[in-house]
Amino acid sequence: MMASSLGVGLTYHLTRLSIGLKKKGCNVTVLSGPKEQANGLSAELAKEGIEHFTSDHIDKRRIHSFYKGKEEIRRILETKDVDIIHANGATHILKAYLAARSFHSDKKPATVTSIHSVPKDGFLQKPKWAVMRTTLNAGSNMILPVSNNTRKLLIKHGLNPKKTLTVYNAIDLHVFDNKVRRAKINFEREKSNKPTIVYVANLIPRKGQEYYLMAAAEVLKNRPAKFYVIGDGPRRKYLKELTHHLGIEEDVVFTGRVPYHEMYYVLSNIADVCVSSSLGELFPFYILECMAARKPIVATNVGGVSEAVMDGVNGYLVPPRDPNSLAKAILKLINSPETAREMGARGRKLVEQRFSMDVITRKLNDVYELALKRK
């Protein structure tokens, strides 16, 4: 059985999930704000025959927007045969729950909430979390954190364990491989024997790029290499100044933001090693992209990262804020290309078995059925 769903939110990952569910036979409708996380997401939905509505109120947290957002969801429920409302976080689920409660029909939809982010440290002890926790517990038939680590953390802070089930982020390997084959970009790489190390993330404090650059300085004391900082954000100037201070500016490339379809090519054809020096993650999609690209990973052991990166199997895990350990792990891989290739191959196999779109959409359909029974 495939439930008919209304997805609330339009990120790249939720778009791919919607398309994956549609291909499995689920009748999908999407409601989102007017802004797209990446250009072309709405067009992708249209190409797959998925109806997409936009709302100026669905992402906002003002009292007026809660009412308006609720009404917009309810109008969709009145015209569409919806079994499940799949929301993205507490703001969306409150509007979805209010809409479902006010829907005058014997067939009220079940509600499911994905948890893709948790605010910064200390939030779970604040009154705002108590409000969010109550909203999630009362408004959701099922709550879906993206890692077991996140699930345990949120249950510890009051999320209903009977409603909470881990559903990992998923990567559409068909799209990934197709974009790699078709990409036509001029991404410079020195034609030499220098290994290339890549870190893709927004340039914000939580991503810890300074530790990546400090590790780069240690690696470069031992052998030549090229380090790429891919992404953009408020710390760009600071990080560029740091490379100058470390004396490694000739060996570090700041690319700015790279579109996801070109990113797949970069990871597959430019990178030898993928790195994440993040200080906090739930379950980063970037790690799955590196695995799909058959690249070994060196990552800080934070959040749910260890549920994808298995130390010594498809990469190495290191403590956060420890550039020396990061450098040693990078050197292990670039000094042993055969080990790096074997780890990359194991990572690809692991992502096919556990995190592919086919696997996750099947699990999501099982969750939908469970939510309908619990409703």
C-alpha cells in the first residue's frame, strides 16, 4: 500500500524524497515557501508530475502566519485525497496538525515530522524546546530524526519514544551518477601527482573549517597536496586570512558555492579524500555524497556521523577540534592510495545498502502505514 502524501517544505533532500515516493507509486503533493534551497527544485517536481503549491506563510513563525499556513494546508486537504502530511520540523507540523484537526471529514490525515536539524548547544534546556517538544509530541503520529544519535538525544529531552523512529537521509544514486556523467565544468586541478583533499560546507563556525586548514598546514609539512574549501558564508574572509597566517595560501583553493549537480562531479573526479571537520552534525548529507563518489572520508566523530563513517572501514573518525589527528588520518590515506580506493569502494557499497533513495523510500512507506494505524 502506498499512502497519498502532502510534503511540507522544499529542500533538495525533501524534493528527492518526494520524487522517490512518486516513483514508488505514492501520490505526492508538495507545499513550500516561495524560496528554493537550490535552483530548479520546483521544475524537478513538475517534471515528475508532482503538484507544487507555494505559500508566503508556511515557513514563518508569526501568529498570523500560523493561522494563514494552517488555512492553506486545509484548503489542499479539501481538494486532494491526502492520507499523510509529512512536515519538516516543528513550525510545519504545528500548522499541519491544526489543519488536520480543523479538517471537517471522517478521513483526517495522519501527521509525520522529520527532524533534520537541532539548534545550537543549550537549546534543549531552554523553554523554547519545551514548546517545540510539546508540539512534536502532540502534533505528530510519528517523529523521524535523521540518526539514532539524534533520536536518543531528543528522547532524553522528552520526545515520545513510542512515536520516534530513525529514518536516515537518503541519496538518489541514479541522479548522482547521471550528474557525474553529464557535468561539463572547468574545475581547475593541478596536473601533477599532488593528492587533492576536499571539504564541502557552509563557511560558518559550526563547520570548523579552521581545524581543516590547521590540519592542512600539518599535512603540507610532510608532503605536497592541494586542499579545497568548497562553500561560502560569513567566515570566508577569516578563513582566507588564516591560510595566509599559516603560510599555505598557495595550496588552498576557495571555490565559493558550487551547484549540487556540479558538486557530484567534483567529488567523483577531483577529490582523492573527503574531509569533514565539523563541530556538530545530525547526519550530514555531504557524507553520503562522498560515499556515493567512492571516496574515503576523514570526519570528526560528532552527532550521527559514525552511523555512516565506520572507522577503518570507509574512512577514519577523529575527535573534533583536533587538527593533529585530522592531519594524521589524511596522511594515512594519501600515503596509501590503494587503502584509500578500498575504503571508497566500501563506502559506495554501504550507501547502496543502507542510504539509497530506494531503501529509504521503502522504509518511509512503512512509517506511513504505521502512522495511519496509530492515527
